[in-house]
Amino acid sequence: MTFQRGKFITFEGIDGAGKSTHIQFVSDCLRARGIDLVSSREPGGTPLGEKLRELVLHEPMHLETEALLMFASRREHVAQVIAPALARGAWVISDRFTDASFAYQGGGRGLDRAKLEALEQWVHPDLQPDLTFLFDVPLEVARARLDATRDLDKFEQEQADFFNATRNEYLRRAAQFPQRFRVIDSSRSIPEIREQLQAIVESLSA
């Protein structure tokens, strides 16, 4: 028996952009259309990845160590979750993927983009998302949302310059790969955003 490869959808955006609010909505839309769906996240997605997540989000470390741990977690995620699911015909939704490394470690932290590109080619040379939702929002809106929610990890505690650089790198990536990115104005109301998301999902799963 052969399966048609499933589709790989990623959700990106700076902390506080609101992407997490909409992941469940998109997942419900896809499942309602009869799609076998796997939902995951990065860093994390596997037992080892979740342990690495705790280190990356809460422990101080060298910038390059941080990037290497992110890609180590990602390699396990691809091998254990993403690739097998796609191969059997399931769709995969991931809360963040490699665009986040370019945005946070590259844009925010200033790591040489060539190093990230080399890691990307090593870890998943033949895999890219079919669709990436980039939830974009002005920094002041994102900060207000974060301040009202929960205890912040080390990334969420960063200063404005970090988040502006992270956001700018996300937008640069979206301009570089317009065929797979859909930039969502996340400053709008939830019903407005969901209407747009539903239309995109329906066109993808038609």
C-alpha cells in the first residue's frame, strides 16, 4: 500500500503574537475535514526533545550551544514524529520549526546565518513546510499580551531590541519564501483571524 505524503504546516511568530491561540482552531478545522493530523511543537515534540526544551528555555548558555541544542531537538523531532507521520499520509502541525531558529538565534541573538543554513541542510535537507503561518504583531501588543499571561521563559524576558530583530528576521524569511508563508496580522480580532485561517486551510485541503 502506498500513501500520498501528508502536508506539513508550521506556526511562527514572536512571543505574544498569538499563534498558540489559533493552533487548536486550525487543528479542529483539519480534523473536521477528515484529515489524520499530528500536532507537535518545538523545541520538544519527543521525550528527548522535551528535556532539551527545558534546557534551552531556562538555562543560560553560549549562543552556539543554544542553536545546536535546538537543531538536536529538531533532528529527533523530524526522525521520530514528522517524517513518519508524513510518510503514512498524515498531516503535521508544528508550533515552530527552523524559521524560529533563524528568527531567534539568527535575528535576535545575531548568530551567523550561514551557520544556521548549514545546520538546516544537515538536519532536514529534504524537508520544508508546505505552509507556514507567520503571526505578525507590533512589539507593544506582543509585550502587553505576555505581561498578562504567565511566568516568562528566558526568551520572553528579552528586551525590545531582541524582539524587533527577531520580528524583522521573520519578515525577511517570509519575503524570501513567499510561496509557503502566509503572514497573518495578529493585531486583529480573533474572529477576523479565524476567518482568514479557515479560508487558507480550506484551499490547502481541497
